[in-house]
Amino acid sequence: MALQLPDHTGIPLDEIPYIGLRFVSLQRAQEFYANYAKKVGFVTRIRNTNFDKTRKDSKIPVNQSLHCSREGYRESRVKAATRVKRITTAGCKARMYVMLDRQKDNWMVSKLELKHTHPCSAKQAVHYTEYKELTMHAKCVIQNNDEAGIRPNKTYLALTNEVGGSSNLGYSEKDERNFITSNLRCADENADVKEMISYFMRMKDINPNFFYAVDVDEVNQFKSALWVDTRCRASYEYYGDVVSFDTTYRRNKHGLPFASFVGVNHHGKSTLLRCTLMGNEEICCFEWVFKQWLRCMGSSPQAIITGQCKSMFGAIKNVLPDTHHRWCIWYIMKKIPHKLGGYARYKEIDDRMHGTVWNARSVKSFKKDWSAFIVEFNLERNRWLSDLYDERRMWVPIYFQGKFWVGMRSTQRSESMHAFYGGYLHFKSGLIQFVHEYDNVLGNKEQKELEDDAADAKGVVPCSSSTTIERQFQREYTTSKFREEQQEFRKKGDCLVRGATHEGNLFYLIVKEQYILYREPRSWNNIVEFDPLTHKIRCECNMFASRGILCCHCLDVYFYYGVDRVPSCYVLPRWSKNVQRKHTFIKSSHDEKRSDESHNLFRRLCTHFFNVAQEFITCEEEAAMLNSGLDELRAKLVDYRVNLGSRSVPNTDNNMVTQSDTACVASDIQSPSKVATKGRPRLKKLGSELDTSIKRYMRRKKNNPPQENNGAINPNIVAVPALSTNESHGNGGFLSLLHSFLHS
């Protein structure tokens, strides 16, 4: 092929090589020729280097030849049908020789050939593998977006739009994904565990109040881990009275259950208190978790809500004997279609069971109504209902009246927190990713709580009435809790004191509450106990005792007796906006060493530049001065680097800290064994098999309605196979209530 000169259109003359061109160093010569090649459209390589033979103690180069990568010829030694790699050589003669000028102590171009035997295309060169390189800016954006859970394709689109098209980017989406895999993920399972422990140790060094505990087996294999952020430990003093504990999340490559302790803050929103990765769901593992909880917090919660798990029940009984324990009623009631859907009178059974559970006014009335329910529908032989009745003290609401539960009846707050993780993690996610997402959740919840506090300090919700009691709550309660109390003030208008009796100093009043249900007027009588001397009050509905909100029945009695201020014991500091809480002065943990120092320095410089640029973009003259100043500063920095005699190129690798940076205890721990599952792989959430079977059955039943069969099981309907208590709770993945935790 005839030699042809590349197109130099648009390339400055001082960027085109010529014989006699001098460089301060060999590296500068290599840089110059590589930059020229990229603009013209070919790739360079170092062909050979000669060294000073007079000095055997060190290798000092004296000349070097830089060639086009398509020089020479190569014949394939394999048949064309089996050839895999393409042949790129084309006998190209383009090259540049540089030699050391000892007298002037610099390098000079001694020989040069600019013509090639192949076409050169600058447009195609941007897609050559040799020129595909992620910039520091791109790496920082990719890492930030990965930590925030933004998908790689979305990040790539954002970077593409930023430069005006993928052709101007200099790398592909595959390069971005490779960077994430090699630099932001732990491919080695043992490294995954060690990196997680390294994180714990770094956080402990930053703040001694950070708590973590790791459990290993007899062969030093990882079993469980528990960690508590410093801010969470401080917030436990205020929000640790009632917690929700749920283990339904298994979305990681090891299949380990992920559990969380979630409380309720003074705004009535969920707050994360602690997280743990568990080796299994046996009673010994739960006991270890709760023991570490006591070791960290120093005290047990007053009450805890969990799923219907026998292992968890036994562990709480052994380790937290003074804590009130209840099961999530939502899980139990959700099983009704699955357990009772095979009965011909299923719809009636479902309505009656809900009414019996939710409308019980006393333990005695519940027992009576339950017995009537069982007899009426001939359910004496139903094992599931029999077991539920035997365990009624663990889930029926009437048995928990008079105890403070901050309004919680289910583990939904824990599940909604898991939903946040579900948006960013998948079944191949490593353990360290859980820890990093934990940081994200903490930061998000911290920000929302501070925003809510700021909103409360800025203004108040207007009162709906002119009563001084409502203004009393308005001054003390956060906006969200005042709105709940304000709803009771509105309902007070539907209440009427019907009669009163007294025993000594106590008055017992019957308060009739009127309401509309299914477009039909209904009424409900509640007995309120009132002391006119101390103004202390107690209602039969127990709303204040269980939720900390004074009910409309009590408010109506206060109005009836002309009380203009409630005792301070009914204005809970738990919901107050005027209490200074210690944890609000503590920032949540953030692992600053997730990036290397060059990335952190780059971010700081960019932040500084953005602030300066933002200030001077309104005037073209000021922007031109800023641009000129940057060019001058860049030239000074280049001269400074030249004077140093070496090129100061920062290490752009973003490798995460490995076990060598930690104590030997971390390097000795091995990755956990993958938790084996029975049958097909687990779906996204625990109980998802149950959900699927219920939906399938209800769809079948809708298409083929059962015939009346006097309450007996219809022989034409195949009942869904029952699951045991442990199976129904412990065999799945994760309840996808996406982002509900962030807005709870």
C-alpha cells in the first residue's frame, strides 16, 4: 500500500513532530507522540530502547524508537475457520526516534516518518481500546452514583449528555461497568468479609462509640455481624422504648438473613436503630444478636414486635425476659385466604374473624366471640385456628391494651426500611454493599429528621378550635403528632356524654361516639374514668396508653367539665418539639476512605472551582478573565512539573482498602458458607410463595365460585398446601414496598 500522510487539519503546528524537536524528558517525548497519534488517528508503541552501556550500575536510556502499532507483518498460524483474533499489522513505517543530548541535557527527535501504509482516522481512534480511559471526573461520578444506587446505564447517559454525545466521551458503558466490577466490588468472597470488618474498624477509630461485633464458628468462618452507628446509640435513649425487628430480607450473594431494629422518632417516622447480618435463623443465632444488643445499648426495649417465629420467640424469652413481645398481626391476618380459602363460606368466615379480632372490647368478650365463631362455621378441627387461639396473647390486640406501642401493630416499619435496600441491592450484592447502603439510609433519615425539626421551628399548624387545650398541644407537639391530636379534637364533636356515676372522688362517664360505617350511622359507647380534683383521666379505648395520643372521649369529658388545661402527664415529652435530643448533634457515619486520596482531592478542587465559576458566569468579561487565569495557572503547573524532572501522575485506581490495612483478626476470618435453599431459588421476599399461592387460588376461586356446602370443606376445591409457622415466615426474601421507609 502506498504511503500516505495523515490529515493534520485543525492540529496546531507545535503539536506536529519534526526533526530537531526537543523535550525535557523521555516521558514528555512519549506523551507528545501519543497525543499526536490520538489526534491523527493511530496508536503508538515503544519498539526498542537502548541504554548507556558505560554505566552498568544503573539503566540510563540514551535513545528510543516509538512506532505505529501496525508496523511489521504477521501471518496467522491457524486456519481461517478457527481464527479468533484479528490481524492488525499492516507493515506501517511511521515512527519517531528520540535520543539523549548529553550536552544540553534533553531529548531530541533524530529521525521521523509521518507517513502510514494504512488510513488514519481521528474519528475512529476514540473507540480504540488504547484510548478508552475513564477520567477522574467520570470515576467520581460513577462512584457517587453507585453509592446512591443509581444504575450504571443511567450514569452513562448522564455522562454522555454532559459532553454532548457518546463520541465525545472516550469510553463505553462496558468500560464503566468494568470499573464498577473491578474497583467498587469485592469479587473475592473472603475479601468481601474482610472489607466489611475493615469498615467496622475504621469507623471505630473515627468514633470510639461506634459498636460492632462479629461472630465466627470453630474454623474461624464468618457467621453473624452486628453494627450500631454512634448516632443510633444516642437516639436509642429517646426512641428505643418500642422497636420492630424483622428478618425477611435475604438479598445478598451469601443468602444471609439481614435484620434491622427500627423505632419511631418524635415525628412519628421510622428511625433505624441497628442492623445485623445473621448466619441463620436458629435460636442460638437470635440469642447472640439480642445479647450483643444488650451489650451495646445497656438496656432492653420496653416492647418489641416481630414476625411469628418460634426461634425468635424463644430467644427473646431467654435474653429479654422483661420486654413485652408481640407478633405482627398483619402477617397472621394475611394468611387467612391461604389457610381458610378452601371453605365454601370463606367470605363470611373472613369477615367474622376480622370482626372478632378487631372489635373485641375485653378479653372476656373476645373469648366468647371466638368460641361462637368457631362453632358457627364448624371450625373445631382447623389446626391453624386452634394454634392461633392457644397463642392469642401474642397477637390479639385486646391483650395489649394498656401498654405503650407507639401505635405499632406490625413489622411494616422494618419491612419498609428493607424496601429502600431493595431498590439498590440484588442477590449478588456483597456484604460490604449492605454496610454502604446502611450509611445511605442513616444519612437519609438523619437529613429528614433535621428537616422536620427545622419545619417545626419555623411555624405551627393553626388550631381547629378556640380551646386552650388544643393550643397547649400545639405549643408542645411536633407537627405530625399535633395533627394526630388535632384529629381527635375534630372527632370530639361526634361525642356526647350520656351519663355519669361516681365512686368516691372518681367519676365514670359513658361517652357515646357516633360515626359512619359503610354509609350507615353507627355509635360506640366508651367508659371514661375522671378525677375532677387532679384532672387525671383514663378511657376504655386505651388510645393514650397505647399510642400516646389523648382520645376524643377524654377531650369531650374535659370539655364537659370545663377543664382548660390537661395535666402535664398527658403531654408526652416523647412527641415534644421542645426537647433537645443528644443524637441531633451527632452526624451519622460515613466511610470517607471508600475513595482514595486522589479522588477526595479531586472532589475538593472541583467543589472550589464550581463555587468560583458560579460566582462569575453572569458576565462574559469576568468569565473570560477566569478562563485566562486558569490557562496561566495550568502553564505554571506544567513548568513546575517539568522542573521537578518527573511526571506527577496521581494513582487513579480506586481499589478499596483490603485486609492488609487491618489487624490480623480481620485477615483470618473466612467468608460464610452460602445458605442452602430447598427446591427452586428463593423469590424476593419471605412469604412470597405464600403470596403467589394465595393470588393463584383467589383467581381460581373468582373464576369458579364454590357452591354452598354447609360450612364443610368443598371437595371440588383443592386447598393450598399449608406451611408451618416457621416456613411461612422464614422462607423468602424481601417485601418490596419501594421507598416507603423514606416517606414514613
